[in-house]
Amino acid sequence: VEVGMFLSPRLGYGGVPSSEDAGLKGIKVASESGGEDASVLTTENESSRDSISPPEPVIFGIRSSGLAALRAAAEFSAIMGYVYLCDRTTLFAKGPKTVSPTMFWGLCAAVLTVGLCTLRLAGKKGEVVTAPLQRDQTEEWKGWMQLQFIFYHYFAEGEIYNAIRLYIAAYVWMTGFGNFSYYYIRKDFTLPRFMQMMWRLNFFVAFVCVTMNNEYMLYYIAAMHTFFTWGVFFTCWIGHQYNDNNAVCLLKIAAATGVTVLLYDVPGVFHAVFKPTAGLLGFHDPLHPEFTDSLHEWFFRSGLDHFVWIFGMLCAYSFPWYDRQLQAIEDMPSGKRALAKAAVIGGALAVGGWYVHTYFLRPKREYNKVHPYTSWIPIAVFLVLRNATASLRARYMHLFTWCGKVTLETYILQFHIWMKSTGINGSPKFLMVWLPSFWLNMAVVSAVYFVLSYRVFKITVVLRDVAVPKDNRGILVNSVIMAVATAAFYAVGVALKG
């Protein structure tokens, strides 16, 4: 389940969702009834005949069922080679960034126009879905934020720094919301499910780090999502047999808040806890050698959003109530319904205006000080406005929904095949230049960038199904094999380097 998997509409109305009345939007639930399968109703002869299947074809010693994974691995190797050639050689030219607010906002407006042309109704098979936070809507949210995020880097548009901070906070909010929803409803704390999530978040970034000789924290988004996913998991898993008890569930969320305060807001605790992980989470920025503390980057990045994942859990817990309020408004007579919606929208706009005036317009460094404690406000305002009417909830822009599926891949690949970094552990300070025309060059390079991002997303899923089987023993065996292979390749690399 990716970050951003959300509750399905119309959860149990007993105050909290139940496993019988609720599900997750976009998750295909396998049969868990344990009942008789239809196949047992066949005759003995039919059963015997069906059980005799032809042997699986073998090609060069490889079973045909393994060819998809082999092709995916080969394609992935080629992509990693391309990433290296783009950013670690002079095969592709680099050029300076063009800082132009006019070009930046013009491009954003053009993309929004195209996005509006892809407007679709939520739901399948003619069924219109008007539930809040349905899957297409949240993927849309991720998509348009991601596009503006990468444009922010491409045009070095530092003036929207505060907005970018809010976008990252929204991603972390989704980590809290989506994972809490899943664990709370499905009660699935199995090792296979958790390892599949870890694979989704870290497979690609791990290989990029090895290929480019970069430290993990250069791609801090992956580290943050991984850490806060662990936070949600432990919050839900500890005493999970009591999760249906409102008091216990809220107490656990309060305890998670207390631990977070202790970790980030009590001096000395953060470094004491994370010092043993400095080999993984430490970062040595060549552009800022004045930062001698290797954990500075991890503390800064994760600290900016150390509370918003908890707000995401609270929103997931409160989702049934929110859904009921929206439904109650829709059930009102037309006059009262219009007044209620106007009041909700007006109230949200008033709160949003107050937030912008009081916090958002502050200079960068001053804003960073208040961001961890206030980022939940604009997120709440957006949630209210985006879901204020049934018409808004029932529609989404497919362009942004598609982009929202590959946010992790586009985030990582922007460093190396869309732009060019300054070297090892370097930021993307240059543009990839194939053609002399700025816009034509951007169009061509962007096409390759998005196609490869999508292919890496698909490859990650294919290889995950092979590397992370659905049984604990299989996971253990594969983990040992991968650990031995990693050690062997590392030894070969050290030998070659020597």
C-alpha cells in the first residue's frame, strides 16, 4: 500500500470505523472468509484432469514465470547506467538555471490548463463517487504539488520556499493518514505487508545511492517517509487488540505526541537517540562544510514536519465524523444546504487568510521556526475547501492523478536526469542540456524524465513481488540471499578500487 492510501467512503457510523463496515479505497481485498472454493464442486474426474498441468517452459535454465522479473532487472540496470552517464560524465552537457518568475508561473498556468482538460468523474463503471479524500483526489493532490516542487528546483524559484515546505508537510500528513487508516481498519501488522512498504520507499533510493556514491540523506524525503511510517506502525501495533477502544486509541496518539515532543523539543535527546544511526542518516554537504554535525540535515528536515504525521493520524481517526458531517449537509433542503456550504467555505477562507497573514508571509528562517507547529492549519483548510461540495469531491484532474503515482521516482530522478548535480552529495544546481532552445530542451528532457520515472515505478512493483514474498520464511531466505550478494559485490568493489 503506497503512501496516500485512504479510507473508503461511508465507514461504520458507530463513532469509529470497524473492520466490517470499512475498507481502504483502491485496495483489492482477497477473500478471507475461509469458505469452500467453487472448485471443490467439480467432479472427481474434472478435478483430476485440472490438476494435471503441462510443465512450465524453461528458457536457458530460467522458468518462464521468472522472465518478467529478469526483464525488469535488466531494464532497471540499463536505467541506472543512464542515470550515471547523465550526472557523472560529460556525455550530456549542463547549463545554468534560468531564474524567471514569469516563466515559472506561466508554465504552472499552462500545466493547470492542461490538467483541467483532463477532468474526470471519480468512480468506475458509471458510479459517481462523492466521498471525501477518495484515491483519485489524493493522488491528484500529490501530483500538482510534485509538479510545482520540481519546477521550483528547475527555475530556482526561491520565493515560494514557504509553499514548498507546506507541500512536503502535506506528503508527511498523507503518511500518517494513509498508514493509520490501513492499520486501524485492516489490522494487518504482518511482516510481508510492512516489508513491502519498506521496499516501495527505499528500493530505488538505495540503488541510486550506491550507483552515484551519494549518502541516503541527500534524498531526505525517502528517509522522512520511512521514519514516520515506522512511527505510525508502532503507534498502531502496540496494544493493537484495543484499537477499537476510543479511549485507548486516543491515548496512544497522545503518547506518540509526547514521544515526539521529547525527541525533537528537548535539547540533546535527538542526537542521543540517533547517534548510532549516523552512518546511515548522517550527511556531509559539500556546499555547506560549516555544518560539522553530520546529523544536522536529518534533524532539520525531519524536525520541520515532526508533528504533522500525528495530525494525519488524528484526521484518519476522525474521518467517519467528517464524512457524516458532509453527508448531513448534502441531505439538507437546498436553501439550508447552500447556506451551510457558504458558511463552511467562508470559515475556511477566513482561517486560511489569517494563517497567511500571521505565519505564511514571514521570511524563510522565521517561517521555519513556526512551520512544525502550524503546517496543519493550511492542510486542514485545503481539506475543507477541496471537499466542500459534492461536485468538487466527484471530480479530479487525471493528469495530476497520474503524476501523483510517481512522486517518489520523480523526486529522486530530478537530481540526475532532469537536472545535473554538483557531484557527490551535490544538489541539482544545473540543467540537463540536449538542445539549444530552452523550451524545446525542457520538453524533450522532461519526456524522458517522466517516462523513466514511470518505468522505475512499475519495475519496483515487479521486483517487490519477487523479493518480498507473502510468507515470513520466504522473506527471511531472500533477506539472507540479498545480504550475502550485497557483501560479495561490496568486496569485489573494494578489491577493484584497491
